[in-house]
Amino acid sequence: MRRTTISALLALGLLGATTAPAQATAPFPTDIRLPDGFQPEGIATGPGPVAYVGSMADGSIYRADLRTGRGAVFSKGPGTQSLGLKLDAYGHLFVAGGTGGDARVVDTRTGRVLATYRLTGGPAFVNDITLTEGAAWITDSTNPVLYKLPLRGESLPAKVERIPLTGDIAYESGFNANGITPTPDGTALLVVQSNTGDLFRVGHDGVTRRVNLHGDSLKEGDGLLLRGRTLYAVQNRYNTVAVLHLNRAGTDGRVVQRVTAPRLFDCPATMAAFGSRLYLTNARFDTPPTPTTRYDAVAIPRP
């Protein structure tokens, strides 16, 4: 297994590299400054060089131009959290509501909230979202359940299905199910359990089976991103992105590399890809949040 630091990548000339001629366009910035006190968590990119970042402070959504690093809040939050974010092909931004116990859909053209879904009436930490062909799937780090919002084309979901998690997963104190993404073959889901470091293959019926990581762990696992059979997993308080190679079914995975960035990472939470880069939000979980605390998102070459 390789461990790569960003300083090594800089030495190789990879950070900020573009395929355009040197005289044409300046490299995209590595750092995207967010509003003071913003408390970023979720991030989504596209279409085009655009990133959306959600706020744990008040649920606002910030939109940034990846070419310049500049942006602004384009959707004012409801006063509760915005955590995991995912974009569909119709300009709908799905937002996990954290302790608000809800999810909502934001129009990326106008910033208007198109729909809100009450997922649970009790204590919750609605954490992350992934989209498959037929549904949006949402984790809850407090309750052993997946929330399913059935999708049909451009139409927004009309109902919420609550699917209990059974099988190998066992909820403990702290943060449980967190990041979520489809398996490489698309037949199931992958969910990381932050407090145990386990990765689970989860059927659409909620039955979980522990993925064989060959003795490795994804402790403090947060956002997940799948590209082909490569899984990227943020380990937030470890300031690390783990790179895993999976089999097609998602039942077996090996950590082949861990990327650290001491000068860039400060408890990164989630990530999204654009071009040859990964963009990560620095949630700064170990820094007491204040209205003047600085926050940013950062870019690294995609391993």
C-alpha cells in the first residue's frame, strides 16, 4: 500500500496541471475560500466547472466557480443543517438535513427549494446521499435505517420509504452509517460506518454484509466516491483519503494507497470529482466554530 503526500504530488508537477497550453488558461485554484463561519460538509460538482457546498451552520448552499474559486450563497438555508449533497441530471440538488431529520431538493438554476421530505420524527443525523437509477438513498448515523426516495425521470419523489438495516452492521455510540455510494456493478450499495471503520455492502432490501478489507480499516470514514472499481474514502480526523480497489460486486476491497495533505487538509468531510481532481470540504471538526472561523474547500489530483 502506498502513502502519498501532496508535497510529493507537487514535486511531480501534478497539482494544478491542465491539458491546455500554458499560455491559454491559468490552472484552476487549489483553494476555494468559503464564507467565515460557514461550517462546510457536503460537496457536489457539475455540470461544468461548478461546485455546490452545504453549510452545517444554517443549511445554506454556496455555489463556486472552480475556474476562479469565487462564488456566493445561492440558496439560503432553513436554519438547520445541510450535509451530503448529490446532483441529478435535471438540475436537482438533493440535500441531507443532518439533525433536522429531513431531506430537500434545491433547483440549481434558481436556488429555490422544490420539495422537502420529513424522514423521521425523532432524533436523527441524516448524513449522506447517493443516487441510483431508481432512487435517492440516504444514511442516518443515529438510526439503523436507509431512507429511500423513489425516482422516476425528472419527477420529484412523492414518498419516503424507510428500510431497516439488518445483517452484519451493529450501531454503537457515536457516528455510525455515513458515506454511501453504489457498488461497481450497480446492484447494491456501499456504506462506511465511521465509528468502527467497517465498510458494508448493503442490498436494496437493507441486508448488510461486511466487505472484506483484508484487515484494514476505514475508521473515521466519511464521504465516499466511486469511479469504476476504485473507491475513494475520506477519513476525516485522520486527514486522509483512502484509495481502495474493489471487486465488481463490492464484497472485497483492498486499500492500495492513502493520500495525506498536511498543508491542505483540516478534517475533510466529503469529496466530489471534476476532471482530474478531487475537491474536498475542510469541515474543521476539531476547531470550535465561531462566526469568524475560516473555512475552505481544497483540490488535490485524483490518485
